[in-house]
Amino acid sequence: MDATTAPHIIPPEMPQYGEENHIFELMQVTGSLGRGVGAMLEQLLIHQPKEPISFMIEHLQRNNDHVPKIVILGPPASGKTTIAMWLSKHLNSSLLTRDNLIARQFPHVAFEASKHYQRIKGWILDGIPETREQALMIQSLGLIPKHIIMLKAPDTVLIERNLGKRIDPQTGEIYHTTFDWPSDPDVQNRLVEPAGISELETAQKLLDYHRNIIRILPSYPKILKTISADQPCVDVFYQALTYVQSNHRTNAPFTPRVLLCGPQGSGKSLQAALLAQKYGLVNVCCGQLLKETVADKSSFGELIEPFFEKKVTVPDSIIIKVLVQRLEKQDCVQKGWVLHGFPRDLDQAQMLKKVGFSPNRVFFLNVPLDSIIERLTLRRTDPVTGERFHLMYKPPPTMEIQARLLQNPKDSEEQIKLEMDLFYRNSAELEQFYRQAIILNGDQDPYTVFEYIESGIINPLPTKVS
């Protein structure tokens, strides 16, 4: 059917419901990392149950497609066990190692791991698989990791590091004579030197590792992240944590509904214009929308005009009706939108949600007061041409023009401080309301800020651990 002759009218609540409940992702059934129905069909083919309907119902009830499923790989002395333990504690997931499982034969290891798959909290494999055969066996048992982390460091560094390794036999915690020595004397006294850490033994293990790892990696081409282990362990951990909390892109349709929050002068209008220009989003500036409504002489415009004349704030009840009227239009539904200037406080955010227009990406642009004052107090307007200037960033070309420039009363330092104080008094509640909001440093080059915003829109939101 020709879409131009018979366009489909999409209710605005339909795509929002689909995104909030992962309906579009459920429809993505291709690829070894499929989620929703894709993951369910994947497990169905692997386990081949006698009662497929019951199996699928149980899978959906278990709802564990979004729990951690992580593999930590790396050579000896790379710190993979420490990183795996820290991730396990932080994510509250089961840590599976060769040593903490009863059987030493890998088929039993994989069997034990597959039982952990059924649990809601997820799993982390430490140093498993060690060979390509083990990787294939893990896949055949239905253990499909979502994130693979490979730690990497020069062999000389690893050999030197391994010589100082010590283990607490009571807790299993790993320490180092140089880099991580415990402060507790009791712990110091009970530390033991593990077997197989001599220079010759470590070199042989590294040789075996390098021989096997090149055959394992092709099994995980799209979910692998390499992290340098030749840096402080805390830095390695936070890089790993950031990666495992990220979600992989899907082919699910996605209509951006972007909210930009920030004080006056933080660059919201510029970022909204850049997003509209590059991605075709509808740029919805609340203040400009109210002015256009008054200019159109519509029924809402007649309600708003008296407030403009008296220079008082337009009531929220009127603003929300004007916004709903705009966001319901087909261009906003089909292309998506970028909203700024509303909401400014928690009550307005709740009103926006109540009428069914929740953003799926929220960005807070934080800019220091000094930078805001510099940006706004130096703004000027030419009353003859209407052209805008900035005395520092875009000075007028001639002294004649500079002499006639005017400053908007709203750009006075006193007014700016009042606006900033009002914004930051409300911003804490807004950030709490929009829990998935991304906080950005707006005090940098605007195109750098745009790159961060763009990345936040294109990529799935990270999983936040409560």
C-alpha cells in the first residue's frame, strides 16, 4: 500500500507502550544474542523439551533475560578472579569458577553452570571457557553470555605480578606482596603462596593461554570487550562494570522522545536544534510553543495572552494542554521529539507522565554558575536588525553597531542567579523522578556535548543497579 495515499494513523500511546514493555525487542528473534522471544526460541531449540508450551511459559515467568550473564577471560595474573568477585558482589550474581565447583571435569562444570542459569540473579564465569571445545559445549548447554570481558597485559608484567600473589585460605581473597597487601596482621599471617606461580610455570601457562584464546574469541565476535589489566585494579573494575551494565543494540524500532533539562544558558536550545537537524526530531521548545500559540490566535492563545501581557507565569494546567496538543500530532508520533523548557519541577514532570508523554531519554546539562553568567550577561541584541551578538564569542563587527546594542533584562546577573537557584532547588527531585537520566557536563564545547547526547540516544540505556 502506498503510504502517501493511505497513511497509517499511529496512536501516540502505541509506540510508547511497545518500548516500555519491550514488545519491539520481543519481536527480534535473530542472532545468538536475541532477547525476549529470540532468547526463548533459542533455549527451546537447545533444550528441546517434550512440552514446549510449558517450557515457554516457564521461561517467560522466570523473566531472567536481563540478568547478568558474564564471562571474564584473561591470562594468569591478569586479575580476572578479583574482577569477577567484585562484579559478583556488586551485581549480586552467582560466581562460577573451576575451584568452587565439586567436579573437575568440564561437562560437570557446565552442567552446574546451566542450573545457575535458571536462577533469577544471573551468573559470572571466571576464566571459563579455557578452550574452544569448552566454549562450544557452553553454547550447546544453553549458556549464552551477554558480555565477554578479556583482560590483557604484557607477559613480562604478568610474570612479575604472579610472583607476588598470595591467597587467604579462609576467604579466598587474593592479595599481592607489592600492590595489595592487607592491613590486618591476622590476615597477613594466614596468607599462603599458591602453587604454580614460579616464573617457569607462569610462562608455560601463558603459552597455553595464548594458544587457546585465539580459538575462543571467534565464538563471541560482537559481545567482546578488551580491557588493559596493566592499570590499577579499581580502574579495571569500573571499566568492566560500565560495560556489563550496558545493553547491546537491537533492530527494534525506536522513536526518540528526548527531554533536555538544565538551567538557563546551559545550551538546551542549541542541542535541541542539532538533534532536530540531524535526526529529524520535532523541536518542541515550551516557551516558543506558547508564543506561537498566542500568535495563532487560537482558543489556547486567547487563554495565554493575558498572562503574557501581565508578564506572569502561565498556569501549568494551560501549558500541559498546549503541549499535549503539539505532541499528539503525527509528526511527533512518527519522527519523535526533543522537548526543553518543560518540566521545570516535579509536579510538572508528574503531569507530563499522567497525560501519557513520558520521555525515553532524559539529559541533564550541568553548567557552573560562573560559566552561565559569562554566557548570558554578555549577550546583546541589535535593535535595528534583530541580530544577536555575544561580546566575547560573537562580538559586533563595528563600533557603531556595538554602541546601539541592548541587553535583555532577563540577562542581568541578579536575574540569572535567581533562575539558577530555582532550577537547582528543583533539579534533585527531577533527577530522582527520571532515574534513567544521563547527567552531562554542559560546560564544554557544544559539539562535544552533542556527541554525548547522540551516544545516549543511539545506544540502549545502561542497567542501573539499585
